[in-house]
Amino acid sequence: MLPDCLISLSLLYAQANPVAPRVNIVPHSRRAPEASEVGANLRVDATLAVIPVHVTTTLGTPVNGLGKENFRLFEDGVEQNISYFATEDAPLSLGLLFDSSGSMQNKMTKSLEAAAGLFKVSNAQDEFFLVEFNDRPKMSVPFTFDADQLYQRMVRTRPFGHTSLYDAVHLALGQMKKAANPRKALVILSDGGDNRSRHTLPEIRGLLLESDVQVYAMGIFDPEDVPNRPREELNGPRVLDELAEESGGRHYRVTNVNDLPEISTQIGLELRSQYVLGYSPSNGERNGKYRRVSVKLSPEGGPRLRMDYRRGYFAPNE
């Protein structure tokens, strides 16, 4: 069975708290591509490894306008031929993981604004689901095209209990197997580390490496000098850093809850402005081993830019 990050080229072309006031979430419309634009007559059976890459300046501004010639891609140190390159705004399958533990009580209003900002930069073909987690995770809203349905469910949330972050990610990755779109992402909105899950961090990291799901996180942490902070809260930033980096996403550490809406909008825009690099691995072995991926910008020596991308994948088994 092929891992999610290995897909056929033909498929790529075919799918190229306080009560908040009601927010009318209207996603952007997206023109339906014509047959000539999606390669209707193309028949290619070769398998590709697909690596989404997001490029920003050091200040976080997305860098657009790059071409295939601006990228070099390596698998286990061996340079690969980039045979597929795209920048189109493809539909997205997105899961929102919303921390509803007791410590979120005073952060709900800005968290709801953040969710609304994320949904407003979506497209009409995007699909969403909502996982809320406190003492245990709950699939509050399965996949839907109606982002307002998620928002209205979040408005009714009453924070309580502990934080089962790892279990929430486990539940979300299971739901993501039902995703209709090749581009998939989880967005975590939380204020601390895990203190209730049955699953472990190494287990969740392994599942992420086997998936083709990017993780973005907004971590709302108390200042480090606050006395008597629980150990799991001290570990929270590192945990979200690891989950985001391994998956090719990013963790935004939020020091002021008033910044949440702006950060969530930025995440939404990042998800919409990625480069997609595809290649047929020169290593044809189907041994199930992990393959590390690295991407470089060419030519080297230009302006300092930041790249976020998936760091590797597991090869298929026979």
C-alpha cells in the first residue's frame, strides 16, 4: 500500500465561555478549472513523492513567483529530478483541533476570532472538521464544506478539565483518512502541553511521519517566569515545535491573545500559497524504510528566505 505522500500524477491533475456574536463566514470563491488545465488527456502511471514547500522572508511574508528552476530536492542526500511543479490554489482538507480545557476559559473570545479568521481565507471547495479536546477528544463536527457549522459549535463550548492533546491528534489523523483532497493540514489551537492522553508523543510523531498531513499550531503559553507551572506546560512549546517541524508546518508561539486573529489569518494564507514539488524517487526499493527529504533554493547566496516542508516519508511496502 502506498503512503499518503506517494500519489499518482494523474490524481494530482484530477484534484489539482463568553458567547460570541454570530459571524457569517463566507469563503473565497474559486473558478472551476477547465479540462485543458487539469490535464484531462494526460495518462501517467508513474508514482510521485509529493512535497509541499512554503517559502517566506525572515519576517514571515510569503514569497511568490518562484519557478521549478529555483528549487533543488534531495532524498537521503541524492538529488532528485523534479518532474511535477505547481503553485495553484488547490482545495484543502483541514482539521481544527480546539483546546477546550479549563485553562482556556479566559482565552475563548480571541480563540473564536482566530477560528473565524482562518475560515474566512478558505475556498468554497475546502472541507473541514472539528476536534475539541479536554479530558478526552471529541469529533464535534465531521468533514463538512460549511465552516460556519464548526464556528457555531465552538461558540457553545464551555471549557473544563485537562488537556488530551496527543489523543486529539490521533483522532484527527484517523478522520483525515477520509479526506477528499490531496492537500491536508491540521491546525492546533491550544494553551499547554498534554496531561491526560493515552497515546504518547513518540507514537503520534510516528503516525505523522506515515501520513501526508501538515501540522500548524497556535500555542498560547503563559510567560516562562510564572511560578509553579506544571511540567507538561513547560514542555508544551517543544512538543508543538516538533509536531509542526516534522510535518512541514509551523508553530506560532502566541504571547498575546490579541494576536490570535492575525496569526490564524496568516496560517490560512500560508496554506494557500505553497509550492508543490513532485518527483519519482530514484530509489525504487519498496522496503518500508524512512527516507529523509531536504529542499534547497537555487541559486544559493540570494536573500535569506525560510522554507517549511515535509522532512521525509516512509517508502511503500511490497
